[in-house]
Amino acid sequence: MKNGNAFRTFTDETQQYLSGLKVVIYYAEPIPSTTDERLKLIVGRFLRGTAVEQEQFQLSLAQEHRSVFGIFGHRAATLAVRQDSRDWLFAGLVGAVIANYIIPPKRNVDVSLAVYHHCAKKIGQSPADLFAEAARYAQPVLAEKLHSFGHRADINLKQFGWQEQKTPEGVRYKFSW
């Protein structure tokens, strides 16, 4: 029971942290930022929870807090390529899993997933393996999508509206539709 209380405390602290975070400010922060590091720690703690704890965490998040994890995901994918880091890429993909626990109507999740697929190949990782691992933390509809998307061989950024930009800081992924 002690671990359950610790996870509840983690969930409460995460909600408090996210409540003080403005999405537009986070989106504009340089990559990497202390916010990226903090969200990576939150994702790591989420991963160490039991299935029940993870579901409770997911159910406790407001939609505006989920969007923070979506932004984190793409920032983490950028860091993964800049640092050749599977750890950052996996954390980012799990961020996308958290962001899409409840998939809003009309959201095309494939658009988001294309970045992770591209980045996995770019750093020499198997998209199928990465997506299968992340699927273990996803709700059933998204888990099925992750499994199938990870195995696709026809993914490129442009077909999903993304561009890879070269900047002085390194690559950056920009949605251009």
C-alpha cells in the first residue's frame, strides 16, 4: 500500500506541476529545456507504475494537460535525433501515448506517429520494436494502431505534413499543413 500512496502523491504532484505550465510558453522554449527534463522524469515514473496506477494517472489528467505530453513527445523526438538517444525517443512516444489516452474526434494520430517512426529510423532503431514497446502502455485502440504503424515501410515525413529543418541547434520537426 505504501507504493500506492507514493504513486498517488506522484499523480497529485504531476497535476499541480501541469496546472502551472502554460502550453504556449512550453512550446516556445528552446530545446532542450528544464521542462523537457521534468516531463521526461514524469514519463519515467509513469512507466514504473503498475497497470492500475498508470490507468489512474491517465484518468486523472485533464485534456489540456494531455496536450503538454503531446508537445513533449515531439520535443523529445527532436532531442532523440540530436543526441542519438533511444531513451529520449521512447519517452517521447510514451508522451504521445499519454496525450492520446482519450483520442479526440477527428484527430489523425498517424500524423503524430510519423515523426517517431522517422526518428527511429534516423537513429538506427526499429520502429516496429519501439512502437510495440510503447503499445504496452497504451489503451487498446491506440495499442493496435501503434503495432500496425510501427511495421509500415511507407512512412515519410512529407506525406504526413512534417518537415525536418536544420537549425544551428540541430534538427527540428515542423508541421507544415
